Amino acid sequence: MSGDPIRTKEPCYHLTLVGQDWQLTSPQASVPRAFSGLEDAFAFVSTDSRGSPAIVEIRADGAYMVKRIAPRR
């Protein structure tokens, strides 16, 4: 393994817990959007990516997770 970061052609969204709200930054925007729940944030990602697969990086309470969202078949 070379240690290089994995590169993907799928859009990558950044989701961070700030207080009790979730801030989501999309690949096309520099200003984050605020959501009160994860369900709303993931619904936005699904709509914004037009049903195409997308990657969401999640940061909350010192934890880091990556989730791939793909359209249902």
C-alpha cells in the first residue's frame, strides 16, 4: 500500500455535529447548511446528488465516519 488517499469520482459531502445541529457542506458550496437531524441531512444529500451515489464524511463527538449513499434499486 502506498498510503495515498483513496480518490473517488463520487461527490463528497462533509457533515459535522455542532452543538445539537448538523452542518453539511456540499461539494459545490463553501457555506454549510444547518439541519436539526441526520435524516434531513441525508435526504438533502440524496436530492442534491440527484440520486447518484455520494460519499458523506461525518464528524461528531471526536468520531470520524464515512458513509456511502447509493440510490435504492
